[in-house]
Amino acid sequence: MPKRKRSTLRRTLVIAAVAALTAVFLTPAGARATPRESEPVYSYADAIRESVWVDTGLDEDRDGRTDRVAADIVRPAEPARQGRRVPVIMDASPYYSCCGRGNESQRKTYDAQGRVVQMPLFYDNYFVPRGYAFVGVDLAGTDRSDGCVDVGGRSDIRSAKAVVDWLNGRARAYTSRTGGTPVRAGWTNGRTGMIGKSWDGTIANGVAATGVKGLRTIVPISAISSWYDYYFAQGAPLYDGGPGELAGYVESDAAQAHCAAVQRKLADGSPRSGDWTPLWTERDYVKDAGKVRASVFLVHGMQDLNVRTKHLGQWWNALAQHGVERKIWLSQTGHVDPFDYRRGAWVDTLHRWFDHELLGYDNGIDREPTADIERHPDQWVTSAAWPPHGTRTTVLHPASGTRAGVGTLGLRPAAGTETLTDDPRLGETDWAGHLTTPTPEKAGFLTAPLTRGLRLSGSSRVTVTATPTTTSAHLSAVLVDLGPDTIRDYADSAEGITTLTDRTCWGASTAGDSACFKETRARTAAVDYTVFSRGWADLGHHASLGKGVPLTPGKPYTITLDLAATDHVVPAGHRLALIVAGTDRDLIDPPPSAEPTLTVNLSGTSARLPLAGGAAAFARATSGSATAPAPAPLSGLRAPRAVHHIPAA
């Protein structure tokens, strides 16, 4: 059996053995013999705070010596005095000094001796008293680390992997950035869990994809799984910028002085043409999912337009193919940490997850439902599996209606054409707001009002056959729930939350590091429609991502667009709609050709949707009378704000 596969018998035996050992070696005297939850029995005020610099074996800044990355450590003193070893929770980040972490943009602070005083977020406050060490790693080229930022490449990943290796006795570390005394991690058992949001979670994905030993679990929150898909959607440039600018945004002053060659390499390897290059292959973790040994607890906002849920969907599916143990939370928010939208449940679940994965406690979390999904603001449901059992890919076909550009969507193939002209001044909110009205920039296709709810769970694909009038063209495909609802306002600057002034505390505090954080509540909006999945592509990349080609005006082309993963129920009385259009304003850049016109061949256009119950469920849900929707502008959220490519809080 491959090492990455975990049979039920093997996992049960391992858990039983580890639980027995931790009962003897990790719990304080007097604790129960078979613990199910770690307790805050150790002093946070007396915790050991130290810094080491781990040798990565690389010399990215070309200064003639191998780069060292700074790892700040907070660990309980009592186990070390008693000769007992503890597991590690680790967050490797480029943001500890330049930009801050969390909803309150916290940075690391240090005392006069260079020991960390404040560690951002609640992880150290909460978990150190419970017998864990917390390690905050400055990625290469940031804060107190040597080297250069290479945005998800070898240097980024080696920064964190080297620390995991050091924790397991396979790498060297020192007490200072230059010179110094070698230091070993004799206080840890090497069992490590990585956590982090956005770029931090991306590093967790990348390190897990190396197959490094000792990394037992990762908790990537709103994380990237392939950096190409952060900057492009099948050849269509997303927003603006590139990895070269991003490296400059987070690098330390020292790195800025030495890393110009690395930034040039990043810029040269990521042309805005949308072509897949070797740079992107190096930064594609999905292809290496088969190397993952760690369990994975994925968390993502389904309306995240910074790190879109395509990253989630393709990573989840790849891990599933290789038998990796997985758990998932999906919220209605945008790019938001679960600590800021479901705080109490999140801390409890994360606590139990780490206890199970790192301490080996048999607390039952592995036997609970795989998925937690926010169906309405602050209203959550669970799913035993994700996507749920019985989900089937169902092919739906668009057809022309009685008015141009306002067609139907059903199970039967159709003939005919629809025509649209790209208008880069408009986007998905404009299209959805006029779904029932003929407008020249889009073609919309709607079901009849549903007689029962219809659940879409997973990743959709839309195939479009289109004939352009120009040598370049971009396409968008958008799924819409047409009907009134109250949803989180993901288009607001806070992406679905409002930060309050009251604070709640999660762990122990010191004078320099408070465990108390501002509370939040859901920020909601009443809408007439909800855009719940979208995807984009450059028609010139119809044959290959490796090289886009000029289009021949008047010639038909077929391309399949990958839409963002989601879990959404279109309720009874609402309509499911598909929109096909051109440039989605502020979400993709327009094509070089000005306002191409596209003739969409409906016989060559279809949507493959992951429906609970499959085609039979769709047929039952659309069995009512097909009354035509009244033409009227519909109210929705404001247009999603243009977000520069900074995968941060």
C-alpha cells in the first residue's frame, strides 16, 4: 500500500498507540489516563521564548553563504524541565513585519534581547498552555530572514520545509543570523502541524506537497494551490500585476538590496500573455498531491475573489484521488479567516483537530461529518462527505427564448445562436441585474422556477463554442441564483463581516501579547439574485495553456471554462441561470482587441454541473410550468471591488 494512503486499520492502531504514549509522556501528573482534550495546565507567562536561524541550503541572495530563515519559538517550560517533548504548530509567513496578520494586522514584536514578545494571532496564547509549541517562521527575504522572496517557488517552500526538517533532526540551525552556536530542537517530538491564511496557507500546501516527514497535518485557509491560477484564468489575465511586484511588496530592506535578479526572473517567467511557463510548473502544488503525507483541513470563503475557490476545488479533488484524509469548512464570506466569522466553533474545532492529529487523542473528530457549510449568514449545515454522496455531473444545455439573449436552460440539447459584444465597462453584477432583459453584452439562460431546491456541490465546467469577429477575445461564464435572499456582503471592503469594539479572549495573555481580539458580526445585504460561481478564459488558449494564438475572425472555436468550486442550494421558487459574456470588469482584464463580438453556437455550448441527485433531481426541480420572467432590473451587491494581487488579510 502506498505510504500516503491511510487504511482504517493502520490509522486506528496508530491513534491507539500514540494516545497511549501521550497519556504517559505528554500529560501532567494527575491527568486522566486516556485524555480526549488537552487542557491549559502550563504557564504562558513562563513560556520559553527563543529564536533560531535555520539553514535552508540555498544562497538566493548571492552573498556567498547559505540563507538562514528566522524561526521564533514560544513553548511551555514545564515539559522541557521534565524531559518531555511537545508537538509544534507552525505558521510560515511573509507578513510578520511588512503587513501584519489577522483582522487587526498584528506584527511580531521583540524585547531588547531579540526574543519575541508578541506573536500575531491567538495560536500561541491558546495552544502553548495546552502543551504545544508555536513556531512563527519568517519566509526567506522577509523580516529577519536571509534570502529572497520567490513567490511560492523553491526558496519560499524551502524556508518552511527546512524548519520542519530541523524540528525532526534533519537540518541545522543557529542561535544567530550569522555565525552563532548550533542548536538542536531536543524539546520537540517533531510532529508538526502547519496553519495559515492566504500566502501562509499556500506555503502549508507547498510544503505538504514535498512529502516532508514529520508534517502530520496542514490547515490552509483561503490558500493558493497553483500560482498560475492566482494570476490567470485559462489564459485570461486576472486583475493586474505579477509575482515580481508581489515579491517587492513583502521583501525586507536587506532583501531589496540583493534580490533584483530574482525579481527579474519572476517577471520574465510570468508574461502577461497568459501562457503557462516553467515558472508556473514549479509553483503548481496540485501536480504533487500524490506526495502529501499530512492530513488536510481546508477552509475557504465561497465568495473569495482574491484567492478564488478554483484553488480549493482542484486541490481537494487531487487529494481525494490519492486517499489523503481531509476535512473542509466553506463559508459565505470572501477572503476572511474563520476566527472572524465563526470564532467559538472554529477554536473548538481547531483544538480538537490538532489534539487528534498531533497528540493522537481519540476525540472522534475523524468520525464526524467531513464538511461544514454556511448556507445562510451564521447558519451552518454539515455534510457527511463533500461533495455529498449522490452528487452527479449533469449536462445542461442553453436554448434560445422568445427574446434575444434571454433563453432557457434544460436537459435537452438545442440548436441556434446568440450574439454578444464584449463591453469591458460591465461585469457580472450588470449582467445578472439585467438577466431578464435583452442587453447586447451578454447571453442569459434561465430554468423555470424550481418546485424544489437544487444543490450544486463541487466544481462546474462550461463549454462554449463561439465565433469571434476579432483576433482576440475573452469569455466569462457565471452561475446565478435568481431570487430574493439575504447573504453576506462579500463585495464590501471587509468581505462579509463587521468588526466590533468588544473583545473576547482566547487563551492566556501577557503584558506584551494579549489573547483578546475584537469581536465581529455578519455584514449582510438583501438581494434579488446571487452570483455563486464564475470562471473565465482567453479564447486564444482554446487548444493549450502553453501558448495562446491569434484567432481567425469568422472561425468557430470551442473552449471549456473551469468554474470556481461551491456548495449552493437554489431554493424552490428561484431560478438557476447561466450567463455567457466577455470581460468581467475588475475581475479579468479585457482582451487586446477592442470590443469583440461573439456568436455563440448553442449546439456546441453546455454546462456540466455537480448536482445532488443528478439529472433526475434537476428534472424533478424544473417540472413546474415555465412562465417567462418579467423584464425588470434586479438588485444585487455592488460590483466586486478591484483587488490587487496581494494574497494577504
